[in-house]
Amino acid sequence: MDDEVHATHTHIARVRVIQTVKGLYRGFVYLRGIGADPETAEKHQAKDEFARETEAREAARALASKLLEERKP
């Protein structure tokens, strides 16, 4: 599954979906400041697991939007 990148003028959010051992899908967001080392990204995860990859991706996108909005100057 491919990562997606969402950004503002100050932060970058990378969205990733993984398949769990149970066969469900969970969305993750890796958030960092522009110019910061990618290894310093904060890891956030959607609170639910989903049966479909598209549902998990939508949850992760919503989380990324929320996190980026909270960090707007």
C-alpha cells in the first residue's frame, strides 16, 4: 500500500495503512515539521481497525487533516 503525503506551510503528514495480523487494516500518520529529519516524525494511529483498506485510509486522512489543522500558526 502506498503512502500519501499531506502538507501545510509548516508541517508534513505522511499517511500509511498497514494490514494487521488479524487481517484488518489500521491507518497511521507520521507528522513532522518542514525541514525536520524524517526520523523525528511523531507517530499517530487511527483509533479503530477496519475490514477494508479504504476505510482505514479515510480514517488516517481525517486524522492527518486534524493534526495539520491543530498545528496551523
